[in-house]
Amino acid sequence: MRKILLSIVAAFMMLSTASAQLDLRILNHLSVGAEVGTMGWGVDISVPVTHFVDVQAGFSMMPKIGINTSLGLNQAYPEIDRIPVRGKALMKNGKLLVNVMPIPFLSSFHVTAGAYIGPEEIMGLYNKESLLNVAQYNSLHPDEKLGLALGDYVLEPDATGNIDGKLKVNLVKPYVGIGIGRGVPKGRIGFKFDIGCVFWNKPTVYCNNNEVLDTDAGGKGQDAMRIITKFKFYPVMNFRLCGKIF
């Protein structure tokens, strides 16, 4: 056993030395990158496994920029026409990607596979004015619920008159794509461009931690919500600038 361990250590040392001398690109470089795209902004690190393969690991998130709008109720209610609401992106993920370059000595074209892993919530919606009177009405009329009509979804306020709406997808989101550029550049500075798709299953609408089913409410954003909640994938386009540390 001791001879086997010594042989493994010796082989590893020889591989590391050879990689350093011949630049075999086997875990002997490290790059740090910053990116921007449809997944938001992000940072990552990348190491080469061979001339043909780079591995990237990092984090990305959408800027928390809010959008103000207003929604009406699913049914008429005295003195209430539209309620101001605020929506914002909540998407943030860690990522682990493998870039495979079929002809690394001639081109930096690559095929990428991996996954983004992060919270299920990708979008949020909140009321800016209290809906306490609507909540009180709902408590007295359990068979005739009122709520904000977001497309064909009815968001009912909780007992305090507040709405916490969420659009949720899978926790693990597989990714496949293609692009130009290396995770670890040949020189000191490099650029990388990727297009692909994240597969996150059918988005689900939640309100105050309860799943909301599709109805015929016909509220504002009806067409947009139909599109968003039907697509099981999300298009990805990223631009990355990276620098080789060593």
C-alpha cells in the first residue's frame, strides 16, 4: 500500500511538472471573469482541465430594479379601481459549467453544458397600497374571493391586506449552449460570448406562499403571463471579460 501511495504521489508530481513546463493546461492556470447578459451580472473563476476542456464556477444575479404598475380586481368592488403594485426580478444562481473546445488549437469555439443552481423565485410582485378592506370582504364571503387580476391569475391578499406574489421555477436549472472564447484565455486578457438555454420547467405562480391556479380572470398582462408561464426554458446570452491570474 505504501508503495502504491508513493507511486501515485510521484506520478502526480511528474504530471504537475510536465504541465507547468509544456503548458498541458491541466489545472495549472486560473482566470477570474465578470459577465453580463440575460442571467444578469456575475463573477466566476475558471480552470483548464486539458486543452479541450475548461471548467467555470461562479455566481450571477439579476439587478433588483423595480417596475411600478397597477392592477385591477378580478371583480368590481366599491371605491377600488386599480391598485398600484411593484414588480422586481429576484433571479440569482450559482453555476457550474464545462466548456468543451473540439479544435482548441485552431478555434475557441466551444460547446457548454452544466447547471445554474439557486432559489426558485425569479420574479416578485407586491402591493403598494393596503388591501385590508378586500381581505375583510374575503373573510365574510369565502365563496366569492376578491384579488388582484394578474393575467388569468388572481392574487388574494392575506389577513393583513398584503400580497406577496412570486413566480417560481426549478431549483436546479440545466444549461446547454455554444459560444466563442475560452474560460481561461491563452493570453493575459480574454473575451467570451455564449448563447444557449436554461431549462427550468414550467413557471408556477404563488401568492403568500400558496400556489395560484390559472383561471379566466383576464387581468392586465394576460398575454405576457400566458407566454411566461408556458415556456419551460429561458434563453441565455452572456458576454464575459476575463483575466488570467497565473
